[in-house]
Amino acid sequence: MVYKFEINANGPYNYEHSLAFLGRSDKEALFQVNAGKIFRPYACDGVNAMLAISGMKNGVNVEVSSDIISGESLEKISAFVTEWLDLDRDILAFYNMAAGDKILAPLVDKYQGARITCIPDFFETFCWAIAGQSISLHVVYIIKQLLVERFGEEAQILGKRYRMFPTPEKISSLDTEVLQSVKLTRNKAVCIKRVAEMVAAGEISKQMFDGVDTKAAVKELVKIKGIGGWTANYVMLRGLRRNDAFPLGDSGLVNALRIQLGLDRKPTEKEILDFAAGWNGWESYATFYLWRSLL
DNA sequence: ATCCAGGCTCCTG
DNA sequence: CAGGAGCATGGA
């Protein structure tokens, strides 16, 4: 059966920007972009379905194909898509701030309606961020593919088999040597295993950071060996959907700024903080729009 | 070949 | 405390 519903974004939204970001790699393991539609196998709490997402004015259409599905499950799927594409965030305040900023003004004009592509799964966010330290995006996609293929659980959807992102329980059960075999450095393998243990044991969770400001949350996360300022802020940005996460030193951020400002060298961290002085509270979206400028 | 990728730890002076 | 090597891998 196919169930259809719409999700309206909270404020400006242009689906084309979601497509551009989601379709940036042909190595993506968890979903597919094809002819303007996003196809994603979904398996959660015993509900298996294929999602087909397409754009509409200021929102998306979602088609859910599944053998059986409850209204409650459809609501969960709606919440999942909303979180993934960041459809519920009120971004008008960001636009108001950006309009007066010499770096951001042209970007919000050019990429009107672009929203951060978030990562709804808390553990997956960590894996992506940790794996992505100091290597090119291309290689992170390869690592993600290996993680999913080798350690992800299978889900049966409409007669076909798909693999989901590995659970923290599964990853925590692996020897670090095994984890290293998916092109992770030893430190990254140890760190991912540790985070897997912590998530599986409930020592860290999204809910735990409810009401905790971003700087304090970052301070907690960097206590974990292998997680530094960049990784913690990245998790805050894409996983916990904070407005004010700022992955300083991020190579994409640095390069985008260099290009936007026409510099013949990379801006220093001090200079970046200076540029960002007026972004107060919207560093996440500022960073994402700069990333968007590199696609 | 050499350098750099959406970094972090550890060691040195 | 700043500075630099080492880590894994693939692309330019």
C-alpha cells in the first residue's frame, strides 16, 4: 500500500537545495537520489517502508510504500523526514541577521530556501563525524558504505533487502581491529567503538542534551578521547540541530570563506571568529550556507 | 610523487 | 603552551 502526505516547511524552503546536498555523492549508502526524488528504505521499531520524497512549494511530498503501517508509524516517518531535511526550523531570524552581513548576504540570496541536511540518528552522526576527520568527503562516503554493508542489519521491504546503518550495539561488539578494516585509523576505530558503547548503554543520548547549551554540550563531548572541537560541533550542527554550533577549522568552512572573500590564502581561525562576530546564534546555518557554496 | 581532504592525539622544545 | 609528526585513504 502507498500512503501519501505533505510536509510544509516552517518558512522558506527550496527542495532543490536538499537534492543538491543529498545527491552530492554517488557512494551514498542509505538512500538514493533519482530524477528529482529521494528514495530511502526506512526500518524502525518493526516498521519497514520505502520512502519516496519529492519537492513541492515550500515543502515536500512523502510517499510511504509498505505492507502494513499504522497512523502512528506514519507520524514517526513524518517526524523523521522533518528532522532529516530540517523542515521545522524557523530560519527567518537567520535571514534577517544574514541580510546585514557582507559574507552571508549574497549566499542567502543565492541559496534561498536551503536548509541543513541533518542526521536524525544520533550514533550515525558520530560515526560520520569521527570517520570524516582529516579525510576527504569521498573517502568518508566509502567508509560509510563499508560500515553499512559489513555491519548494518538487513531489513526486508516490499520483498527486497536493504541494509540500515549499524546499531551502536553491533559496533560496540566488534574488535577495534575489525573496525579498522573499514579504512579507519586506529584512533578512530577506538573512538567509534567507545561512542557505540556509550550510546548503547545510554551514557550519552540526544535527550541528555535537552536544555544544555551548545558550548556546555561540546565541553562534555570533547572529554571522549578522539572527539575534538570540530567533531563535537559537527555533531551539534547536524545531529542535535543546534543553531549555534561552529566547527571552526573545518576545511570546507575555511575554503568557502577564502573563495567568498577572494583571499589568496586560507583565513586564520582568529580571522574567521572576526568575520563571524555578527553571526551570534546562527553559526550553524552560516556554516551550512558556506558549505552549500562549495557544491 | 607530493599534497590535501569537512582533525585529533601525543610528543617535543 | 606552541609547533609538528603520524595516522588511513583516494584524488588532484
